[in-house]
Amino acid sequence: MSQHTVTINVANKRLKIACPAGHESALLQAADEINKRLEHDAKKSHSAKTPEQALVMMSLNLANDLIQARTELAQEREEMQSKIELLQNTIEQAVNPTKTA
């Protein structure tokens, strides 16, 4: 897959990033999400932070969100697997009813 160079703005810095062809939109969305989170954190926190501190805090919050999302996804998969097993058992019992004496 060929690479393209995409220019993004993050934390008021212009960056040129190598990006696989077809993934430019996702990269721009990611940069936009970072900027939105930085802006939200800046409004929420009144303490003066360096840009580096703000980026570290935003990264930690983003990582925490990712961990929570993975945990929720794993729980949802377990619930769905349980429901699938219940449905399979119900179907098997309907198709193969036990004979009563």
C-alpha cells in the first residue's frame, strides 16, 4: 500500500504525517479528536499547563477511554455468547425433544 503525506494540526502545531493511502480521513478525524479533547481539558482545568503536560494528560484520558471501551466490548461479547448458547440449546430442544415414557 502506498504512503501519502498528510498535514495535520495538533495542539497548534502543523505536522506532516506519513499515512497509508485511503486512511487520510481517519488520520484527520484522529487529529480533530485530539484537538477537541485538548480544548475540552483546557476549559475544564484552570491551572496553567505546558502543551506537553496537556498532551500527556489527554493521552492518559484517551488511553483510559480505550481500556474502558475494550472492557465493555468484552462484557458485551460474553453476554452475546451466552444468549447464542441459550438460543442454540432452545433450538436443539425444539428440534430434538426428549421422549417421555
